[in-house]
Amino acid sequence: MTAVTTTTPTRVRPARRGFPYGRAVAWTVMGLIVLITLLPFYWILRTALSTNAGLSADPTNPLPVDLTTSGFERALGLQSAEEAIAQGGAGGGLDFWRYLLNSVLVSTLITVCQIFFSAMAAYAFSRLRWRGRDQVFGLFLAGMMVPAIFTLLPNFVLIKQLHLVDTLLGIALPTMFMTPFAVFFLRQFFMNIPKEVEEAALLDGAGKIKIFFRVVLPMASTPIVTLGVLTYITSWNDYFWPLMVSYSDSSRVLTVALAIFRAQTPATGVDWSGLMAATLIAALPMLVLFACFARRIVSSIGFTGIK
């Protein structure tokens, strides 16, 4: 008779994972970066919610001094000149809504036109075959190495000859058609679109123009939205060129108006509360816009940089 012996399998205990020191350090560093990034915005909000007299008496207080919304009231034009002067303002006023409308009109005009014309140029550089295409594209990209300050004087002379000084169109015209970065950005995406899609459209009888509007542009909606957000933010924050061209309230944008508001210094000192309130209101739309499209912007930049 044969004896049968059975062996019970031994359980292998999983090795204990040690404390993830690397991840902890990474999260700590990221938290510090976020804190350093958000600290200026908090300080702007703290200054805007303080009084000018309180800021002078206690400038290092991390909390709002003499909590008030008078700075926002002066920035939005809700205070009279007497009230503004009594609270440390200049009393000159800020036609905030007019300047806001001018900024919206200029930024929208630049964004819509620049994306449209840049998309057509990018499609021509990526899909159409014509003599000297690569040489022209290289020359076009060389424009990215030219500092913007070198083009201010020629652009001003051109705008003056066109009698567009002190107009919203004169502010938007130099960057309204296309920029080397916009063309390069969209061209990289167009080159990744499969040619079989366009060839199928050609077999169906579609021409190049119809393929561009019906096939290519819908497929490029993500990079177009990303480029639109970047262009809108850039045109919204532009300061030096609008300062050169606009001379009156009819064409003055918000960035220039804030500088003039800063220059209206009363005898008691700078109206820091009103200035920070106006700055925060002016920056708030761009912060919300970037926050909504931040992930799409990062993914689109990474995708277009592959090829």
C-alpha cells in the first residue's frame, strides 16, 4: 500500500511597499510651485479689498486692511469724484466698460481673422505642392526670430498712411491677418491628417477649397480652439502697440487705460486699492478662459510638436 503525502502550498506574502518618498517630494514641490504662482493673485485681491489709508498704516498685513469694496467701485465707475478723493482715489474716474468693450472688439477681431488666414496659409504649406514652397515657409518662419519691437515703427508709419491712427482697426491690423507662430502651429497638425481622407474627398468630386472647409477644418477643431485661446490672451494683454496708436477714449483698450489710471496719482499717493481692483477685473476673464482650456492647450501643443 502506497502512502500519499499532500503538501500545502505556502502563501507568498507580498512585499511591503516602503513610503513613497519620491512621490511625496514631487507633490511637495508642485504644491510650492502652485503656492508661489497663486500668491501674487491673492496679494492683488488683498490689496483691492483694503483701503489706501489702511495699506499705508499696515502694508505687511497678509489680510485685507479695513475690508471694503470701494476699490472695485472706483474701478467700475460707481463712485463720484468726491467719494473717490475722500477714499484716496484720484477722482478722475475710469470708463471701465468702454475700455472693456474696446478690448473685447480688438481681441475678437484679431483672433477670428488671424486664425482664418493662418489656417489657409498652413494648409497651403502642408498640402499644396508648388515651386519654392519649402523656401518660402523657411523665410516665413524666420519672422519668428525678429523681435516685435523692430516692427513697431514700420507698422506705425503704415497705419498713419492709412489714416487708421486712433481707431480700433488700426490697433488690430498689424496682427490681424497671420503670424509665423500661428501658421507653424496649424501646419504641424495638418501634416498629421491622413492623406487618404483628402484623397477620398477628391474621388467624391470635392475640390481643394471644399476639402479645406468641409474636411480639414472640422478635423482641426482642437488646435484651432487652442490657438484661438492663445491668440486672444496675447492680444488682450498687448500694451505697447495700443499705447502708440490710441489717443482717445474711443479706441483706448483696457491695458492702456489701467496705465493712465495708475498715472492719475492723487496728492496722498497711488490709488493702489482701485488699481489692483481694476487689474483683477481685467485679468479675470483671461484667467477663466485659460483655466477652461488649459488641458486642451497642453495636449495640442504636445501633439503638434511630435512631427
